[in-house]
Amino acid sequence: MGLFDKLKNMLNKKEEKEESEVLETYERGLEKTREEFVSKLSLLGIKYTKVSEEYFEELEQLLIMADIGVNTVYRFLKRLRERVQKENITDTSYLNEVIVDELFIIYVNNESLSDKIQYASEGPTVILMVGVNGVGKTTTIGKLAYKYKQEGKKVMLIGADTFRAGAVPQLEEWAKRTDSLFFGSENKDPAGVIYDGLEIAKNENVDIVFIDTAGRLQNKVNLMKELEKMNKVIGRILPGAPHETLLVLDATTGQNGILQAKSFKEITNITGIVLTKLDGTAKGGIVLAIKEDVGIPVKFVGLGEKMEDLQTFDIESYIYGLFKGMMSDER
């Protein structure tokens, strides 16, 4: 069974309540992209009932406009052309099913994707959060705290962003809202804040610790040194930590977000990406571009304003949310 048929089954069944809620969140969160991308793809199939060079040229523009990224689009179209030739595909409506399959394949790329959080074998799991100001980093930490509290974890938030005015009190407010432990100080070296906070986390038998960091990228050398210092302190208290370093990106910034990812990748070991505000853009194809251009898996996506709208990223649910309108058509 191809992915297209599997996703159609998901649409028809939606048996599990939890799975159904996740699919509905993806469906709702990707509405803008779906309306823009899939509607144009459907119109393309009406304009060209047979596969032709003109069809491929317009499809290329359509994919680039969805922010999938030029490199990804070229590689994708190369695969698509090869499959069209090999399978002698002429019908554009059937080709839509192939497009769904190939977008999935190009994301997975025969790799074992580490899109799940790496937990500590013992002691607290430490997750360092990085990203420029304005991407929703502190709010994201609050939503992640809520998510893991709902799963029964003991969570702690450490406010080590001593650079942005109000960052520490804002994170403390999120700790109160999510019933999480908190440690932070505006008048202390970030590494010192982390040291004291992790000592408390160990003594309190915390399960997961989220550390908020300063979101400046203007001076890479200074930020690199600061992150190196933080990592040394974390590793000294908890060997093997941090277990994850998650970069928060705003999906509405498009290709600028990819540039941020490349810059952060140069200065520290990013293990995953949290893509916020995916519901606020019609260019949801950026998920595919990030994986291709930066080589870092997306681990969480923000699909709305509510706490539960921050979802663990799942490629099948993503493609379902993207192509749901097409799959409900009778073929």
C-alpha cells in the first residue's frame, strides 16, 4: 500500500481518539498552506490532464512558492520525472498520488530519523533551547512544559536568558501556569544560573529540564563562547547532557529561518528544530526545505495558539494535513 492509500485510510477511519485529535490539529494548522498549494495543484491537474513539460514547469514554480526550497524542488522533480518515465504515467490526476508518495520519500530519504526526544538513561533529561528573539522561544518552552506535565513528568524551567529584559519573569510565569519548578536570575551569569538550577533539578528528581537562552545572533563568536560555556557547565553536573539542543524557528519567516538554522548549526550542535507558527503561513513546505538544506530533523511544530497545538512532528500527519482535500476526492 502506497502512502497515498494509507493516508486515505487514516481519513476514512480516524479510529483512535488521540490519533484523530492529532490529525485534526495538523489539518487545521496547515489550512493556509493546503488552500494555497493543493488548490493550485488541483487546478494544474485540470489545466493539464496529461503529463507534459509545461506541466512540470508550472509544478516547479508551485513547489518553490510553497517554500519547499529550490534544491529540494530540483531533486524532487528529478525523481518524479524518472518515475513518470519508468511507470509510463500520463494522467496528472494519478500523478498527484505519486507526488504525495515522493514528498514523503524525499523527507525520509532512507534515514532513521531521530525525530523523537533523546531521554537521559538516568537523572534529569536536559533540553537546551536556542533561537533568535521574536520566534516564540519562551512561549514554546511553556507549551513543551505543559505537554510533558500532561504526560506525568516532573518538569523544571531554567531562565538563563539574562540578556533580554523581562525574559526571566516571563518564563517564571510559564512555570506557574504549567505547575513546573522554576529557577532563574536576571542579575547573574547565564552559566551560573544553569549550574544552580541543575543542582536543584538533581535534588528534586526532576524528569525534564528546559533551559532558556539568550536569542542574539549578531555576534556569532560571543554566542558560540557563551553556548560552549553553558554546555561545559551542564556536562559537568550531568555527564552526557544536554541531551537535546532544540532550535526554535518561526515558520512565517520562510527562507530567513533556514539561514538562522545554518548559522546556529555553525556554532553549536543542534539536534532538532521546533517550527512555530506553521498555521500562520501559506508556505508550510518549509518543513521539507529545512530537512533538505540544513539536515536537522523537525521535532515539534506549532499548529495554533492553544497549548495542545504544539505537536510532536510526524511526517505522515504533516502530509495528511497538506493533502487532505485531495485525498477526500473519489478516484
